[in-house]
Amino acid sequence: MVTQGNETREKPACALSRIIELAAQQAVTYGSSRVQNHIDALGYSFEAVCACLAQLRSEDFKEAVRYGNGPWLDVYLMSYNGPSNQCDPLYIKLKLDRDCVCIVLCSFHREGAL
């Protein structure tokens, strides 16, 4: 089996204004049970995740990444005061669904934790 390499680029695939709008509406889904497990381990509620995403800034954008022929995923690194009242350095990877009406969260954990 041949594995294609990852591609990265410096331009986001998703409009940040749309991400913020959808997060404020709590239009967020978790892309896998692994994402849910990481969020649970951090102690974040669904509402806290949405509030965090709604505070993303353009300065938090790191890169867009694509695995093989898959969709582009935007990666953000941000510091956020989480539920434990400590500043969490977060690694967030997301995309918008096909109709751009929902955020699909692909990663949400402390930066460097995996």
C-alpha cells in the first residue's frame, strides 16, 4: 500500500468569520469519538468548546493541511482559559461540512499532547 504525503499551505481553507459565526450558533460536530475523548479529558463541555472556537483569531491560524486526497483542514494554535481556570495551549484542527453550515472538529487537545 502506498501512502501519499501530507500537503500544507499557509492560507486557510475556511473563512474565519464563518467559523466564528457557526461556533456562536453552536453548529459544531465532533469528527470522531477520539475528539470527544480528548475534549472530555480536558474537562470542556460542548458549550465551552463552542465558546473557544468563537474566539479564534486570524493570528491563531498555523496552517492548512491535507492528507492524501482528503479535504483541507485548518489548524489553529491558541491559548484559552478552560474550565479549570488555567490557560490551555490548544491544538485545534477543523473543517466546514460540505454545505458550510456546520464546523467539523477533527482535533481539539493540548498542543503537543499527542
